[in-house]
Amino acid sequence: MLTQPTPASIPADLVPDSRIATYDVVIVGGGIVGLTLACGLRGSGLKVAVLESSPRGSAARRSQAYAFSLTSARIFRGLGLWDQVRPQVEPFHHIRLSDCDWPDVVTFEPADAGEEEDLGYVAEHMVLMEALQGAVEAAPDVHWIGPAIAQNVTYKEDWAYIAVKPGNDTVEVPSQVRAKLVIGADGSRSPLRTGADITTSGWKYWQSCIVTVVRPEKHHNNTAFERFQTSGPFAILPLRNTCRVVWTAPHEEAEAMMKLEDQEFLQELSQRFGDQLGSLELVSDRRLFPVQLMQSKRYVAPRLALVGEAAHNCHPVGGQGLNLGIRDGAALAEVLVAACQRGDDLGAVETLRPYDRQRRWGNLLILGFTDILDRVFSNQWLPVMAVRRLGLFAMQRVAPIKQIAIRVMTGKWGRVPQLVPPEANSET
């Protein structure tokens, strides 16, 4: 947790000092969202640092995969990274949405979203991180500081000062860093958010989420399945020859599923999903995490901006979480590049307000959408069941309703940040 530093932790006169590493922007957190922002600032004329507490290699090796939206793909294309990433992600060409054993299934095709081939992708953590880390390493105006911990931050009129602690005994990092703007990309428990007294609203759900990877007997046909059970949403996402399972259930049920032997777990899995893909083989460990909704009351403060899970959390239904964070990073990069070109103060609230206004309200819409989906479909009350099944019936047969739904799911709803590849920035 960040606390206000003692006077000794910052030079008394707070004037330029050769012992203090100076940057325009310091991003605290070197995950996918923080690095998306860093990549968006390459070639902009800004001097950027990424301060990360984990070693670079271990941060990239995390065993995780994500639904990666069409909008996130467009952002990576703007960063100049899509040609590298695209061969390593698995596209899905169809989405099948169903409610328990109700026979009416909503099927989405690329044409429903105005696309020719893909509706989205499933991307592994390592693939995204290696592309982003490689781009940052190759950028002369982006510096990596780490493994290192931001211990204290002091916000002054013209600068923010960060006291830095090495992450281990073998690394050398500056003891003090200063910047015009500090970015909190430091996760849902963000010390930067807490230290700036930015409050949040939201709640913890009655559910936990189990994630794992299975190998199906039949090929997934590049189809993403979202099945709503009365206990919670259940998704199977296509990977190369495997599928990623995202299974939401009440805490006690989820914990009981985690204790089952592998074969018993697969039997429960097949019972909920059916035999659409044949028999299933477990090929990874199971992971369990609680589910919560959180929205920060503001995303910016003098000399500070929040992105990703430092600013918001949503229910995993629909696979929106990481995509919202990537969009945050791209939107903030767009605002900061424009501010640099105008010569504006990067850390002024007036400069940051367009980012806050655009992303806070845009994210609130998606948070509300995922919350309503979970509450309506994780419900056995007959009137609610009748309404939601009527909704599925209409969604499959009324084109405007279907088009709105797929635009929200693919991230095409709302304004998309316009990023310029770094080589184009350097020519201007």
C-alpha cells in the first residue's frame, strides 16, 4: 500500500537532481494494459518508464488466456503488433449463446458484426506479453525499471515523485523517479488508487470462477460457446487443439468442484456442457478466483491516471475484462500524444479529463451489461426465465437486436481510439 513519504524520502527542495530519474510518464505496472499504453506512446516525443515489480520473464510466462475482441485486434494493429500476434491467436468464427437446456440457441456469424471472417480471438497471455515486451525493449524512448516496487508517491504542483525499492538484491534501480504523470496499471488492489484516496463502488458476487484448459475429442470448429446455467455463466473458448473453460458458480459449488478428482471434474463439466465436442481431457491445472464488480469514482487526479483493473473490474461473462483495459490504455495514449503535440501539462486534470469522461462512462455501460446478464441468467424465478428466453428468441430473429448485442460483445460499441504506428509518429 502506498503511503505518503517521510520528508527524508524526497529531496527537501524538490528541484531537479541528477540522482532522480526524470520522465514525462511513469507507468506503474508492466502487464498487458500498462504495456499497451507504453507502446501507444512510442515515438510521441515523450520519455516513458515502466516500473514493474515482477521480473520480465516471469510476468510473460503467466498461464492465462483471454477472449480478445475485434476492437483489441484493431488497437494492436494500430500499435504495429498485429502481424506478429495474429498467427499465434485462435480466431472464432461463430458464437453460440444458449440458456441451460432450452432448445432455442442464438448463433452469431461474422456478417452480424459487419465482418467477413472473424468474430474475435482467444489469445494466450504469453503471446500478448512477448509482443508488447519486445516492442517496449526496442523503443529508445521507453525504459524498463524492474523488478522494482513503487513505495511512496508524493504529488506536487509540477511533478510526482516516486520512491523506488529494488525487487531483489541483484537489480539496480533509481531510488527516486519523478514524472509529470504517473499511471496506475497496478491491478485491482491498486496501491496508487488507494494512496490517492480515490474511492470505488461495487460488490463481490456470490460466485467464483473456475478456469482450466481441456482437449476435446471433436474439433471446436472455431466456435465460442456461452451457456447460461442457473448457477452462473459457463463458457468454452477455442484454442488451437484445446478449449479454455470459464465456469462461474456459487462459491461453495465452485470450491467443491476444485476438490474433485480430475475424472469426476470432467464428468461434471460434460454434464453441464453436453456432448457437442465429444469426450474431454483435462490438460491444465484448475484455477479459482472470486468474482467482483468495481468501478472507481474517478479515473484521474492531479498527476495520476488509472487504467485497467486499477480503475474497474467486471464479471467474466462475455470476456470483456482485459478488452476494457486494452481500450483504456489506447484511449489514454491517444489523449497524451495529443496533449504533447499541443504542449499541454500531461498531469493536469484538464488534460486528463477527456480520458476520464470517455472511458469511465464507456466502461460503466459494459459493467452494467455484464452484471445484468449474470443476474438475469443466473436465476430460476419463472417470470425472469420467461423474459430471458423471450429475449433469446427475439435476439435470434430480430436483426437490429442481434446487431446491437454483437457490437457490444465484440467491442465495436462506442468510440474506438485511433492509434498511429510509431514509425508514422516519428515522421511527423
